Amino acid sequence: MNRFIAGIFWILLYLVAVLAPMFIMMIRPTPPGRSFWVEFSIALGFVGLTQMGVQFLLIARYRKVTAPYGIDVILQYHRLIAMMALFLILAHPAILMIHNPALLGLLNPLGGTWASRSGLGAIAALALLVATSVFRQQIKLDYERWRLTHTLLGFAALVLAHAHVSLAGSYLNTVWKQAMWKVFGAAMLSSLVYLRLIRPALQKRERYRVAEVRPERGENYTLVLEPVSHRGLRFAPGQFAWLKLGQTPYTIEEHPFSFSSSSEAAGRLEFGIKVLGDFTRELRHVPAGTDAYLDGPYGAFSLDLAPAAGYVLIAGGIGITPLLSFLKTMADRQDVRPVLLIYGDRSWDGMAYREELDELAGRLNLTIVHVVEKPPQDWRGESGFVTADLLARHLPREKIKREYFVCGPPVMMEAVRAALLERGVPRESIHSERFNLV
Ligand SMILES: Cc1cc2nc3c(=O)[nH]c(=O)nc-3n(C[C@H](O)[C@H](O)[C@H](O)COP(=O)(O)OP(=O)(O)OC[C@H]3O[C@@H](n4cnc5c(N)ncnc54)[C@H](O)[C@@H]3O)c2cc1C
């Protein structure tokens, strides 16, 4: 199946999954004598709840689901859908209470029924889940704590919402509807079990060992992994994997990193990593021989998914890693299509992999433009930031089909994207990878 058809297929399946429970619950016999507004609010509640449930499928990293879009598109969708689900779920009691103000009493957890209490609990869990995700950085919640809280709140919201529907009972008035509802709940929870239990078990069978942690220019390191008793995973240049270090894959701490090695070099895998927080700071102390586990490859930011006569690669800082993999792969494939690399960093001394890139330029049809924010005194190249003017000076003029790949700090990526669009580069030819999922 090509990516476009696969994408449409999953969207249709998503719509069926979200709407089916509502339609099935509406099949007769349904509770008699209900007004339009009551039925409408319940329909909204059902759609909100199934949207919430399908989130578990979205984040379970099923490769077939993520492949057509790339994981950051899936996660962006996950965020939007969560907001929509919250809105629909809030609309459900709001409409009921506007229609019948006597129901306002159910807002008191001590005064209501178990059905209303579980409903309130589900809403509270979902609202907290959305708020902690939207304001994670403002409330200084570190990533690992956020992730644990997120999983627990998501689980609580789903279980409580299911309890609410079962206790309210009106629409589960036949055995087959009850059975269907249980199957739906089990399918959602099984995704969580798959992600947190089955997938680590599979990773345990395909263990890696740290071969080396090599210091690079700037506060960057290359982590080199070797497969233990297996051939190692295959990836497309530009893809990434979630990495766990230590004795067990059953840990909540895992971090995504792009492969920086050639996808043609089977076995040894390399990642270029910048020191940012706890995990990356500890990397320099990780001894050779440490166990490692990988979940991947993921991502649609790849040379192999965007055939063209030439490429323009634009990197900021450690955003060079997936592009380094592009270039190493092209060199191994003896691919001599023209490539322009615009590579910006804060300082010349801290610009990681620049010697390796010079060496690759000797093997490829590669032009490199270094852009140094704070250049040394005798610097003659480009300085400052990657701007529209700078792009205008360097972007190739020959009319051949090119694809543009951008990876770096968010501000740079937005500026570059806007400048490329302004220059008439088609939207679908601009590919970007964000190193920040939340
Ligand atoms: C698709 C993708 C590819 C990436 N590739 C690279 C790469 O090649 N080289 C590189 O240096 N960095 C890469 N990153 C970023 C890298 O994952 C984070 O810098 C790293 O996880 C920070 O962890 P920390 O504990 O050191 O820092 P922290 O201070 O804990 O985190 C700093 C920020 O990194 C993000 N982050 C932290 N932990 C995770 C996690 N488990 N999952 C997702 N995001 C997290 C959060 O936004 C957090 O605010 C990539 C990120 C993504 C999403």
C-alpha cells in the first residue's frame, strides 16, 4: 500500500472507530421518551469517549499507523483530538444541565450517584491530563514525571468513563451491547499493555551494547551501539528510535534520538546527542558494555521517502544528526545527486561533526555553507542566523526538482519554512523534524 492510500485508510478506520460505538448504542431498544437535547448530549459524550479511547491506539507506536504520517504528526493529532475529546465530554453534562437545571446537584460528588461520580472523576482526570500537557513547561514538570502522570491520568479517565457509561446503563440494555462495550474498552487498554509490557519484552530479545561514547565538538557525544546476538535493526536515513540504557527495558525512561550513522552500515548504530538535561548529561559516564534497548525505527523525515534530483538540507545545532545520516548513506550508496547543506551553530569551535562533513564533501556532490552565530575574528563565511536573505544568497537556481529538509531549533525551523514558502518552494517539498514532542 503506498503512503497516501495507507494514510486515507487509517483516517477512515479512525472515523469508523470513533463513530461506531455511538451508532451501535443508538440501535433499538433505546431508552424511551428522551428529548432531542438529552440524546444529543449523550451522542457527544459517546463520541468524546471513543475519541479518548482511540488515543491509546494512536500512541501505541504501531508502525503501520505511524509510517504514513511520521510520529510528530501523529502526536500533534493526538494533542488536537485530546482537546476535542475534552470539549465534547464537557459539553455532555453542560447540555444536560442547561436542559434540566435540577441535574446541577450531580456536580456535588457527595450528593450524586456512582454514575455521576465516575463521570465527574473522568472529566477531572481528562482536564488535568490536558492542562499538565499544555502547561508542562510553565509548571516546570519534568518530562519523566509528566509522562508517568500522563499515563496514569489517561488510564484513570478511560476506566472512570467506562464505569460511568456502564453505571448509567441506559444504552447498555442488551447483552450484545454490553459485550461490545467491554470489547471496546479491552481493545484500548490492550494498546497500553502492548506499549508498556509486550514491546519491552520484544526489545529484551534484541538487546544492544554500548560500544563507545565519543566526545564531539560542543557539548555533544556520539553514542555507538552494537547488536548482541542479532543483526541489528534497519532504518531509513533520517529516522529515529527511542533509547533505553541499563539492565531492563521495563523502564519508563526512554528518549528519542535520530540515527546519525549510515543506513547502509548494518550492525553498528550511531546517535549524535547534545547535552540538555539529566539523561544526556549522564551519557559521558556510561561505560562501554552497558546494555541498551531500542524501539524503532520511526519517522517519515527521510531521504528515501522523498525522491528528487537534488536536496537542500538545513540544520541548526544538533539538528544535523538526521542529515548526517542522509549524507553518510548517500556516500555509501555512491549517490552523486547535488546536495546543499546549510548548517548553523552558535560557535565555530562547537560545531559538531564539521570535520566529518568536510570528509563527506570529498565523496559527494555536496556544498556546505556554515553559518556561525558568534564567529571568530578572522571569520569570512556567513554569520548570524539562517535568514531569508541568507537563503536567497545560497539556494541553487537551476530548475531541477529538489526536496528540502529542515531540522533545528523551532524558531529557526519556522523562519526557514516561511522563507522557503515565500520563495515558491511547494509546501509538500519541505520536510521538517522537531526534536521536541511535548
Ligand atoms: C524525533 C526526535 C528526534 C530527536 N533526535 C535527537 C538527536 O538526534 N540528538 C539529540 O541530541 N536530541 C534529539 N532529540 C531530543 C532528545 O530526545 C532530548 O534532547 C532528550 O530526550 C533530552 O533528555 P534529557 O533528560 O537530557 O533532558 P530533559 O531536560 O529531561 O529534557 C529536555 C527536553 O527534551 C524533551 N524530552 C525529554 N525527555 C524526552 C523523552 N523521553 N521523549 C521525548 N522528548 C523528551 C522534552 O521536551 C524536554 O523538555 C530528538 C527528539 C525527538 C522528538
